[in-house]
Amino acid sequence: MVIGLLLALLDPAPVLPLERLRVQDPYELRPIEFEGYSLPAFLDQKFGLEWRKLGDTHQLRMKCRDGYRLSVPLSRILRHRALVAIRRTDQVSFTLLKKDVTPAKTVELAPAYLVWENEKDLAIRSEGDYGWPFQWSEVTLEKLGEGDPLLVPPKGASPAAFRGYSQFKVHCLKCHSIAGVGGKVGPELHSPQNVTTYWRPGKLEAWILNPASFRTPNGMPPIAPAHPYRKTLAHEMVEYLNSIAEKK
Ligand code: HEC
């Protein structure tokens, strides 16, 4: 098994049956059926069966054509159903209308789009678009947190900081980067100065819960108002940002 080596996603072409999966697409915001390869079977072919034993200690890192990178714990792949989608069954072009941005825009999905069963699987549904890369082109296996040392809380950080870190990856990293790793919709939050060093204590939590109470219009959505633990989440995310503040 190759750990840490970045491999082209669809080269060589997988020798696997095509499967179909209908999902509640988190960008186009409606049910869409995709065709592609079952993710675990796909990984078996790419890396051999041993990846299944790594479970909680490793993650799948994905790289996209537009430069976006993200990682998903292998345990999530073992517990939930995902498809490496290579086409839509309802239209010829392999594109998606991104309605989660204003104005909505059409994006190319090729070479692949990772989709998750989220019609019955409400845990996955509650995580929105976490783990749905499009233009997905390269893949590697690595130890949890390995590729991004700056992103991980330092040894000895509080349990709340570690919980905040895993939630930050789910809710925030798609829009914000930490030292260059992550999305570009919102501002970088760590480099050259960590956001906790220039915001007043207490204000960041309030911002995360309700950005529009600070500035309007505001491109940042609040944590879902219906989320049962939203205050805890906001608190733990700030703990997380604080914990890495001194990391260079
Ligand atoms: C859909 C994209 C998006 C998501 C998701 C998102 N943000 Fe933002 N965020 C933004 C944008 C855009 C801004 C700039 C808004 C403004 O200044 O009006 C911003 C601003 C911020 C700021 C202020 C930065 C500064 O120095 O002024 C912080 C802190 C922040 N976000 C933290 C978070 C955290 C923590 C999460 C996860 C709960 C999160 N954001 C999720 C888009 C996003």
C-alpha cells in the first residue's frame, strides 16, 4: 500500500462496475442521480485492501483541478456510502449549478465528483457539503493531519480545541484557509496573523453565530440556526483558532 504518494484519480481507468446513487445535492440543492464507482471498491483497487484496517488513524486527501484540497477521515468512508461520480444520469454535461452562491453559477465536475448517500443518512446530510470535492483529480492516503501540520492543534491543546478542529474542517475550511490550506471564499484566518490575535475576546463567537449582526451584506452564513449545539460549536472553534495562534 502506498501512503503519502499522490496518484492520478482515474489513470489507470478503474475496472469496476458503474453504480448509480441519488443524493440531495448540497450545491444544486435538489435530488440528483449520479453514476460512478463505489468509493470503497475504488480505493481497494487504488491502494489494496489494507486501507480498510487503517480506519481511524488515516485520512483520504483529495486534490482538485482548481487547486482546492481537502481530506476526509477513512472512518467516515467506512461508515457511510459514497460514489466517485463520473456522470449525471439526468443531463449530458457533467456540470452542476451552484446555488449556494449568489449569483448561482455553473461549474464543471470532471474528472470526478465525490457524492455521499444523504437521503437516508442524516448524519451526512447535517454536514452539508463537507467532503464533496468536484474537479477531483488526485488522491493520496496519509496519517490524520499529516499533510497540514499548521492546521492541527499542538500536542497538549485542550480536548475542546481538538473537537473544534474537526468541526472547523466540516463547517469552515471550505471557505477559509489556515496558512493557505482551504477555500478562498472567505479571508485567510491564520497567516500572517491569526484572527484571534486582532479580534476582541468574545466577539469571534458572536460573529460565528451571527455574522450579519456585525456587517451587512455579509458573505458568511451563520452556523445553522437549528443546530442543537451551535453555541458549543462556536466556542470550540474559537478554542481551536486560539490553540494554533502561536504556530508558525
Ligand atoms: C460560505 C463561506 C463561508 C463559510 C462556510 C464560513 N465563512 Fe467565515 N467568512 C466568509 C466570508 C465571505 C467572510 C468575510 C465576511 C465579511 O467581512 O463581511 C468571512 C469572515 C469570517 C471571519 C472574520 C475574519 C476577519 O478577520 O474579519 C471569521 C473569524 C470567520 N469568517 C470564521 C468562520 C468560521 C469559524 C466558520 C465555520 C463555522 C466560517 N467562518 C464559515 C465566508 C464563510
